[in-house]
Amino acid sequence: MTTTVENSQPNTKPEVDPEPEKPIEKSDMEDEKPVEPVEVDADLSKRIIKQLEYYFGNKNLLHDKFMLREITLDNGWISLDTMLNFKRLAGICSDKVIIASAVHHSSSDIVKVNDNFTKIRRNPDNPLPKNDDDYKTKSNAKTIYAKGFPLDMTIDQAEGFFGAHGEMCFVKLRKNADNKFKGSVFVEFVKQEDADKFLEQKDLKYKEDDDSALIIMTRNGYFDSKKHKVNDGSKNGGEEADSKVPEIEDVEYEKGRVLRIPNLENIATDRESIKGLFADHKVSWVNFQRGEKEAFVRFDGSAGEALKSAMSDGDKVMLCGSEIQPVVLEGEEELEYWKKAAQEKLNFFNRKRKFDRSGRGRSKRRKY
């Protein structure tokens, strides 16, 4: 089952007492009553299972600190109430019985539902692999890069195209800083042999009547080619290398650390006022210039907890006398924020290196 990339940080994290006075009995947590499964529309069931397999799949679960914490609380089980805090799942279906029934009827080897239809978990017969160098090497070897797709291609169309060549772990449409599709994708196949067969195809086209064939290579091969281009530019005098900064493709980051504050153009505020709003939490960075329409606030800890602490008067957040509507970044929007931040940092150091090499950045000795 194919999955799309999405941050699985929910809007509200349940508060957990790190040192409970006594063990919480099952009857204290919830009054579980048996529920009979219901029939679920085939298309809806497919979408539900696809999203749940993303949350509990290797690609997400290995890196999602919230999910990793939750699965330690109840022998791997997570309540459907908690799962419905994820906006994408709730947008597909908010009925717990339907979600549970979809899992019950499915042949998924990743997710399982409990007998009372109140919780789901990762299939214990398909345990999470260790996130070690061996796993990363194997994952990279099964991941391919392909370029030459129409810019209006959707994720469903991409999944349909690659699905004809084998089962996939994920498909990622690569996007630019404006969140627009660039015409290239990364795809990880479940089986190494399917990835190898795909790479062996010559003159493969997205559609038969396309003028050009797709550019296909391994993920590692793609990044190696990017490095060679930069190095070649350096050998040819340096100007090309200076002007062409390598584009950030992948970035590692802690999920749920950034707030976006929109609609600030009519509020007389500044960085210090925004930072002061979250005085009880450590703010590591504020992206904002006076007069801009929105701000991004990065925290060392949970942005959701910082947002909660700033609320008052019926869950309102006030800044300089005006109500604001901050939101925790998640999914593709969160990924693009971190990619842009990493790119800006890389661009800064590239400009600094060029400035220093020109001699203008070095102090000159005075002649007496």
C-alpha cells in the first residue's frame, strides 16, 4: 500500500502524567464495549487504510516522536480518539466504527484493530525495523529518482504510474519553495528487485505520446550527480560554483516545533513582541520583518504546548491588542519551511565564502 508524505503531529497531544500515583486500570481509562463491524465503502476503506499505513509505516513511525511515545503507553495500542487528532485522517473519516471496521476487513499487514474496535496498533507480526545504517542503506538502494513528469501531475496519478511497476513504500512529489511540483519524484519500492527492474527500463515514458523519456536513476546516483556539478563548477574557475548553490532535497527536523502566525499586516508588532508572547517557552528563532503578512516562530520544544500556554479568555491568543490565529505547521507545509530554512542557511554561507575569497571580507593592513 502506497503512502504520501505527511507530518503525523496531531493538533492536540494528550497530557501524560510521567509519574502516576498508581497504575491506571483498564476500567479507569475507558468503558470498552464490544462493537460489531459495519460494511465500509471500498474506496473509503482504501483511503483509510492507506493513511493509517502511513502513520504506522516504517517511513513515518521510525522518526515520529509523538507516535513512538504513544505506542509505549499501552503495549503498542493507540486509541482511535487519539488518532482522530490527525487532521488528514479526520478529513477522510471521523467515524471510529467505520475506521475500525475498515481495518478489521482489510488484509493489511501493518495495522491491526483490537477486539473492542477502540484502538489500533502496528501489527506485532511485522515489527518496526531498527533505524540503523543497514536499514538506511537498504532503503536508499530501493529508492529511485525520476524526472520528466507534467507539472500538473497529482499524487494519485503518480501512484497509479509507479504502482504498475511494483508495490511502493512511499511516493514523494518534489516541490519548489513555492510548493509547486517540479516534475520529478522520489519513490521507494518495497522490494529491491522491483526497484532494479524499474531502473533497467530504457526510454520509459510517462505517457506513450510524450516526446521525451523519463530521466531515471537511483536516489544516491541523483545526489552524486548534484555533487559532481558543484565540483565541476569549482574546477572551472569557481564562478559557476558560486552562482549555483546546491538545492536542498532532504532535511532532518523535529516535527511540531514551528508556529505560523498569519494576517499580521494590520497589526503593529515586531519580533520582540512575538517572542514575548511565548515567554514561558524557549523561542529559538522568529522569521518576521515589521509590516510582513505572517510570522514563523520556531521553538526548542513543542509548538503546540507553547500555543496552549499563550491562550487566554476562552482560547484566544492576543498580540499587541489584536486577536491572532497561530497554527502549528505540519505535513508538506512544515517540510517546506525546514527546507527553505536550510536553503537560506546554505545560501548565506555560500555568499560569505565568495565574499571572503574576493578579499573584501579580510581586514587590510594599514601602511605607515
